[in-house]
Amino acid sequence: MYTRRILLSRLKEWAHSYQKLPTAKEILKDPNIPTLSIYVRHFGNWNESLRKAGCLIKRLLCPLVMKH
């Protein structure tokens, strides 16, 4: 069972590892991150998931990545 905190943490980790925001397509392909449907169930849609994770949408870098 994933909590919202865990889901958001996983998004931030992904962004840090790949130095970019994940697209929905990339999440669907990656077996190491919860599925897109889980994010949609918890946050309503993919962009809201990114926003809640503290990221900027529209393919901008996550603030966490920019500090790196």
C-alpha cells in the first residue's frame, strides 16, 4: 500500500536520478516506480502528482534537481 508521502518521494527520487521530470509514458515503462494509475488515484491526474511533488509541470526541472 502506497501513501501519498511515499508516492511523492518516489517521484522526487526519479527526477533526481534522471535529472528531469518523468513523463507519464516513462512511468508506465519503469517497473521501479508505482504505476501511473496509482498516482492518478491518489492525486486526480498526473500533473497534480508532479505539482504535489514540488515540481514544475510542462517539462521544467524539479527544484530538487536544480539544486544538484
